[in-house]
Amino acid sequence: MSQRNQEALVGYVSGAELARQRRNKRKRQQRWIWSSIALAVTLGVISIAWPCRIVSRSSAASKGDATEKETSI
């Protein structure tokens, strides 16, 4: 067998192997895309919920202060 044919056989990838590689590449890309979407949703929910958490904490503190003032009278 000539040197050129041997090099061609070394670099040869079967059709099934090529299909498997493409499938795996597509799965990795989809996983990356869905992970990015999940991260964006999580950060969006946190950014919306964070001000509500601060407001509820301050209103709870003011209610607690009002209750203490009423009972101390």
C-alpha cells in the first residue's frame, strides 16, 4: 500500500462515527444554550424578587416597631 493511501486510512472517519460526533456536538451546543437560558431566568427572578425582599423586611421592621410602641404605652 502506498504512503498516500495509508495516510488516507489513518484520517478516515466512518459515516457512523461522523454522525455520532455531530450528535454529540449538537447536544453540547443545546446544553450550553439551555444552561444560558436557565441562568438568565434565574438572574431575572432574583433581580425582580430582591427589591420585594427588602421592602417586606423594612415593612416588617416598621410593624414590629409600631407594635412595641403600642404595648409600651
